[in-house]
Amino acid sequence: MKEPDNQDTDEEKSDKSKSERKTSQRSSRSESRSATRDDFKFSQDITDDMLTEGEDSYSDDEDLYVEHLEGSSSSFQDDNLESTGESLYVETPAPPAEEAEEKVKKKISVSFFYNYDELASRPFVTPDSSIPLHLLTLVHSFGYDCRKRANLQLLDSSTLMYIAGNQLILLDLKTKKQTYLRSSSGGGIGVVGVHPNKTHFAVAEKGSSPNIIIYEYPSLRPYRILRDGTDLGYAYVDFNYNGTLLASVGCSPDYTFTIWYWEEEQPILRTKAFSQEVFKVTFNPEDDEQLTTSGTGHIKFWEMALTFTGLKLQGYLGRFGKTATTDIEGYMELPDGKVLSGSEWGNMLLWEAGLIKVELCRAARKSCHHGPINQIMLDEGEVITVGSDGCIRIWDFETIDTADAVDDSGLVEIEPMNELQVGKNVRLFSMIKMEEPGNNFWLAQDASGAIWKLDLSFSNITQDPECLFSFHSGPIQAMAVSPLTYLMATTSLDCSVRIYDFASKTPLTQINFKEGGTALTWVPQLVSYTGAQIIAGFEDGVVRVLELYDPKELAVFAGRKKILDAEIQLKQVFKPHTAPVTALAYERDGEILATASKDQTVFFFEVEKDYKPIGYITTPGPVCQLMWSTTAHPESTLLIICENGYILEAPLPTVNEDEEDHDVVSYEIKDMNIKCFRFTSVKSKILRLIEIEKRKKQMELKEKEREKRRKQLIEELGEEGEKVFQEEQAEEEEEEEEPLPEIFIPSTPCQILCGFYSGPEKFWVSLGGYDAGFLYHCAFPPFDKDRDITEQKDEPFDFRFLEDTEDNPVRAITFSLNQIMMFCGMENGAIRVYILSQNDFSLTSMAEYWQFCVHDNDYGRIENISTSFDDRFLVTSGADSNIFIFNIFSELALDKDIKAKVPLPRFGIETEAIPQDIEDPKAYSIENARKRREHDKLMKEVEEIKARKREKLKALRNEFLKLLEMNEELPKHMQLKRTIQE
């Protein structure tokens, strides 16, 4: 990666210096390392030496340690043996002299594998129900958690690996085929690591006491399971240079740092890495006994040291001294033991003996990168830094290694040898090298939602950066499916709207804007009969109508770019709100569009007249959902759900045909009869009633037991039995009854997450916070214009208990076309499906359910869930950037070559002018523009009045001056004096 002119000379020097360094370092350590290795070999033979935890012993009792090996390892493994005829352990006889005093040592057979089908997590199905286990089958993933640390690994030249919620995805770069491995815990996957020889990879999971599962590649068979390495999840794993050891570090709360001899499933050393979040742990590639960890505000240097009590992990914190404390994402170990790390402000820090030796910056004290350095590597004798600024810079190793401070600032100025700016709005997180002979290609993880292929050869024939895959970055805010075909649209705060053909597993097209997308719906067929239009809401309050079409049906013009399978363009734009748009809904006849926002307004538009504004209403809180009543309702009404506990029902707005638009002073509708329900918590009352019912049943059971005892005594003793029974009852002490649960109502209303109509003036809602755990059935009180809604306290009239949702509320609900299946998207990223009776809107049959964790359990809450137009597919999108496509169980077989039909282009669309977009986030909304226009009109009238007054005053002044002149012309005795005139 030298400059082309001096490439040969520099390569020779680099290879020579690199060889000399390695020889020097290895020879200087050979004696100490060989001595330590002899003691270190206990791990490879699984002897009974003690494990250590920091400076303390991990196990001080040999018998307890053996019990740990046999109890925690063999019992689980024996349950998962494959029918291969291989034994889990093979006995290793002890030397004859020690045979009488040493226990039999056990070793796992190299040919042993676990059974993946028994290991992988499965859906939960209500016991004794008829719900099929494979109700939903994952068929494709369109998302990528691009902000997850080290979430891009390479298994061979054509196979990528990354985590997607509870799945590990292996992606073939040539065929685009995806292969899935499920987590074993169902609690998610924390991180993955690849063996240096690409023969195995480690999947470190999340959940309660999660495992690290080592898979063999390419067979993908589970080879080893590492247990009890952390409490709730792993943050990072790393193999040593020759792949015999594995280092792992846990997440909060324990941050446990463990070194494993993974082939025997045994921890060697264990300690607490730090008291704050740890990002990374790595072995020194030149010395397996030296490791480094880094994270929030720290870097820590570790060494395996042989002490009188055994092998221990000794760590010491790096001291920042006069340098500002920083989070450290990227670092690398130098051959001589020094460590080079990045910083939040973009400079490199060279550490030696736990202190910052120098801080490296560019000329004129400019930072090495604009923003954090996320990765530092040594490749072919050169230092590579990867920054959040989208730049990759190459630095001379010798200059860095020998850098020394020349003044008290501790800064040393250096310049990169080469650099590559990948692109605009690119935030590089990590890179991994593709092992292709003769090439210097790398794959890069872009936190802005992409995977790049980069050529770092820096020669005359260097290829431009190539974006292999593009994804949403961050939570998927909204999703909609076509009412006619297998098309899906999504939007996110990354400012893009994307279209997918989920039947053929193909991303089709995307369009980008200046602001992030927050709401989306597919325009119904009543409005766009071809199903070609999508309407989207954005962060700045703008609503855009987009049109999708198949460009291959248009005439081909000279110089036209590559023709895609679909294109999307702007059709119309307007700005009804001043805050993010949160919901969009078309009235059942397609005549009215309602838009809602966090600015506490709902705006209505007349669809047929190019979305002519009708007016808006104000709401008592930020709106989170809109839903129009179906044709089953006698009247068309709009259900408006606010986050802060208010639910409104608005009638269809009246369209005034006679009133001209320029005559309207304000668009606010003040005379609409809006019904209001203010949710009041009843959970404590429900829990109280449940407790009363429980105690009642206990009393009834006790009474039955007493009666049984009385009859038994009478049968045995006759009349005397009654007396004995009464004496027993008198002697029996009355148990003091515990007080019933207190009635509790949260001071701040819990957030309403979602809801739906169940009938005219009735609806169900799901809440978060304290009120989670139930679905509540509510009814609107009669409209009363004199009622103060802030004083309302309305309670639901019915509820349904939801199992295991106390801390895991329902966030999104949709139904199958026949209303028999209710699909719920959960807070923990799981899909829950309830099986209902036909037309059971009261949910009386809601009991049996199917549940499967698919998105990330910690931050992958499902925001959107929807079925395809024919109920063959279910699509979900979550806050973890993932989009999953499932087949819904059916007796009918799906066509293998099924594909969505992209709408044909509208006649004349190619010559139609694209409307002027609203790109300024400070642009006036429709209402503010009207108010501004009225203000300007009023100001104009005021100015006109002022102008008329000025003209009148000017005329009076001129007349007065004429009178003064006439007065001067009169004889003096006839002239009026000036004082009199004034």
C-alpha cells in the first residue's frame, strides 16, 4: 500500500524490517514463553490445576473443580449427543507413579459434534394446542444491524457473516443466498468471531447465562459449547493467533473477562474486565500471554502471569495523564508490546508501560480523523486507521513506533502515506480483508447502512469503492405493503424510502430526501387503481406522495442510465405539520386523507382534488396512531390515539364546496363533535380482583376439606365424631389474612402503544409501563361539548390478560384477512400470534398463541407488522434495523418463482415535470403559510391606511403652506401673527 513510484523498494524494506522485528521479538521471548508454555499446557490436557479470577483463585478446591467439569459440562453434552457412535470424552490414563492419587482425566473427542436441531431455539406454542410449530418460516432478511460492533465477518472469499436479531446470517456474495443459524437461547446474539484458519467461528449469545457456541465451517455443525462465561450477554470474542485460545468479555452487569481453551470447553482464567462498558478484547498476535481490553473511558493491558498459586490474569489500567479521557473503540498491539489506540477526537495515542508516550496528530495540529477512530490494524508493515469520517488512512509503521515527544504538549505531527475517502455520509465502523491472491480488497461495515468493497492497493489501476449492499441505518420507522402485489415500502430516519419485492427477495429501488422518514402507508386501490402510489411523512412535517413504476416499459432514450426493475419519483408534496408526521390514514372510501403529528394536530385533505386542505383539529397529546372505521360501522369515523392516554373519535369532516380557498382565514376546525376517552389505569384493580378471586377459591377448597374431614369423623365415631370435629375447629388458629394489593394509579399516564377498533365506538388498546400485561377494551362516553377533557377519568370495561408481557408489551397489532390470526409485535422483538374465532372482535377466544423471538431482544422492538395482500407472507420491521419476511403456514404450496408485479408507468410520466420539493425544514406549514398570508394581507391593509393618512397630511401641509404665502402677501396690518397661526 505504498505510493506506486516507490512500491518495489518500499516493499523490500518493509518485508525486511518486518521480518527482523518478528525475529527479534520472538527470540527475545522464546525462553520465557517456552517456560510458561510448559505450565500452560495444563489447559490442553484438562488437568486439575486451579482456575484463577484476577488475583484470586477461581476454584480453590480440586474436587469442586472436577465436579464443575463433570456436572456443568457432561450433563448437558450427553443430552445433545448425535448418533455418530462417538463418545463425548475419551479417558487419558495418568502416569503409573501418579495413578493411585490422580483422578481420571477426560478429554472431548475431536470427532464429537452437537445436534443443531436440538440446540437451536424453537417457537413457543401453548401446550395442548393445535397450532403448528412452523406457523411462520423465515424466508429472507432485508435488514442489517450496521451499528452493531464487529458485525461483519468473512468466512471465505465469497461468504459474509453478520448478526440479524436472533439469527446469524451467512450470505453468499455471488448468489446472494442467505443461510440462517438460530440462537440457542432465544435471547439474541451478542457478537461473532472467526477462527484465524477460517475452520470455525464463535457465536457468543445473549440471555440468561448465555453460551458461546463454536461452529465448524463449512459444515455449520455445532462443535463446542462454552458455558457460564457471563450473566446476560457477550460484548466481544477473539481467537489468539494460532486459534487454540478464545478470549471473551461480557456485557453489563458483570463485564466478565474469560480466557478459554475452547476445544475442551474449559475456562482457563477469569476476572472482571472493568466496571464500565467494555467494547473489545484481543490477544497480542506476537504474544498470546498479553491481551488488551478497551471501552468507555478506558484501556486496560493484561498479562498471563505464573505465580506461586498458579497462572493468573494481571491487568493494569492505562493512565491518560494530561490527555483527556476518551472512549476507545479501535486499537492494535505493536510487536514490541506498545499499543496504538484511537480517540474520540480523531488522534492516535501511543501507549507504553500503561502511559501515553505520545499523541499523534497531523500537520498544523489537525486531527488524524474528523471524529472517532473505530479500528486500527497493522497490514503488510503499515498502519491502517478506519474513521467515522468515512476515511481510511495509511501510516508508516516505523514513524509511529519510534515517535517521541519533543515538547510538553506530547503531540507528534505525522502525515498519512495514502488515504481513501469512501464517500459522502459514510461512517466506517470496521473492515476485514478479503484473502484474494494478487489483490488488496477489503470489506467495510458502514454505520450509515452499507457494506463496501474497497481496493487499498493505491496504484494506477485501483478500483473505486463499490457499495455491495445498501440497508436502512437505525430503527425502521414505518412500513407498508402493497394491496395488490408482493411489494413493500419502508422508511427510516436515514432519509430514505425503499421498495422491496419480498416474494423474489429483491430490493428494487430507493429515493432519498433531506429529512428522515417517520410514517408511511400504501395509497389504497380506490385512490390509485394500479397500486402505484405510496405516501410518506417526514421529520419536518412534510408529506410526500411518491409514484412507483416499471421503467422498462418506457421508451429508451440515448444516454439513459442502467434501467432498473423499478423506479420511484415524487408526485406531490405538501407540509401540514410543524413536527414529525406520526400517522397517515385514508378514509374507507378513499375520499379523505388524515395526517397526524407530534405537534398535536390531525389534518384532513380532500384526495380527489389533489389533496386540497380541508382543515385540522387539535389533540390533547402527540398522536401515535390513526385508524378509520371499516364498512361494518354505520358511520365513517376516525380513531385518534395519543401517546399520553387520550383516545379521540372524530367524524368525517364536512367539505365546504362553496367556500373559496382564499377566503379561509385559518384551517382550524373548531365545531367538530369529537368524542374523547381519557384512559385511567385499572391494572391495580384488576390485580386486586384476581387476588380476591384467588382467595375465594382457596376458601372454597378449605371448606371442602373441612366438610370431608367432618364426614370422615362422623363415619368413624358416629355422634362423637361431630364433637371431635368441633373441638378440632376450635383448636385450629385463625390465619391472619394478608392485606389486599393497594389501588395504585401512576402519576404520569402510561404511553399508549397501539390500538384498533372492535366495533362502533369501541376499541382495544395496549399500553406500556406499569399498565403493560393486558389488552384493555374501552368505549367512548357520549359527546358533551361542555365537558373538560382534562378532568375526565375513563376506565375500560373489559380486559384480556397477556401471558409474560409484564415487561414486554405489545407494540404493534395486525390481523389476517379472515381475522382468525392476530399478529402481535412485541417489545422484546418477538412475534406472537393468537388464534381467534371467526369475527371475534371482543377477543373472547384469545387464549392459545404461538411466539418466536426474531429481532434483537434488547433493542429490536417490533414497530411494524403486516401481512401480504393474500395472507401468504408476514413482514416485520424493528428498531434493530432488521426486516424479516416469513411464510405463513398453509396447506397450499407456494410457487418457487413467485414475483411481485411492479406497476406499469402512467401515460406521459416520462415527460411530466417533477414538482418542486420542500427541502427547507423551516418552510411554513399549510396553516402557518395561511396565517402568514393573512398577516401579510393585514400588514398591507395597514400600510395602505398609513399611506392614505400620509397623503392626507401632505395635502393639509401643502394647503397650510399656501395659506402662509397668502398671509405674507397681505399688508402688515392685515397679516395674522405666527403665534396665532400656530
